Amino acid sequence: MNRTDLAYQVSLTLGDHIDDFDIDAIVEDLIENHDGPLNSIDDIEDTAYWAAVEKHDTTQAHDADATNDDGSEDIAWLGVQAGILVHDNGPEVMILNHEKDGYTSEVMPSTSLPLSLDADHDAMVKAAETALQAAGWETVGDWDDVDTGYTVKVRRA
């Protein structure tokens, strides 16, 4: 079986998540680690196949990229509740550096977003991402829902 056909079979197993994986690297691993002729991905044991797939999950690589050299992480906080991370009349976004010992320090001061607190939360997230990008940051992963709003790992763009 040629690489193109093998890559196609791998892509079928990934479905909607195809963009989260390095298909070429998966195919390379499958070929290198298989004894004998490889006629189909069905020739590979399930656990070996999925181990190769997991190894080349690019979303995990992005999460690892969010950790600083000292082991700390920069987390953007989107405050959407009055009085909690919110000092004005609208949502605010800030970045805190979370160190391994539990200590946090402000990296990007709280920035007011041009929305009201009763705005759609998707609009708030989009406005927060725009403010982060303007300040030279990019999100890594998805926003997590927390009691006071949302958080997401960030890194310098």
C-alpha cells in the first residue's frame, strides 16, 4: 500500500478531528513500526495504531507550548460578573502568570471590553480574543467556563 492510500485510511478514522493530527508523521510511524507488508491499517493492532495517532496529536503539542520555561503558565481570565474581576460596567480580560508554587502575578492588566455585562458570552469571548491579539497574545486551546467567567491558556504570539 502506498503512503497516500494509508494517509487516506488514517484520515477516515479521525473524522472531524483530522486537523488535530499530523497525518504524515502517523503514516511514517505506522510504516516504520510494522513488520511485513502493510496492505491496510487493519493490519495494525488497535493499541499500536491508536498509540501512533495519540503521539501525533497536535493539540497536545499546543498545550505543551503554553507552559513557560520555568513551568509556569499564563492564563487569560475573562471576568463577566460585576465586582469579580470586573471594575467597570462591562466584561474585562487580564492575564495572570500561574507559577507551580501557586503564586500568581499580573502579566497583562485588566482591560475593559466594549460590551455590557448582559452581552452574549460568545461575543465577550470574541472581544477578549481581539484584545489579547492586540496586546500580542494568542490563545492556546479552548476557553474553560469558571464561576466568574472564562479562562484560557495563552502565549506570546
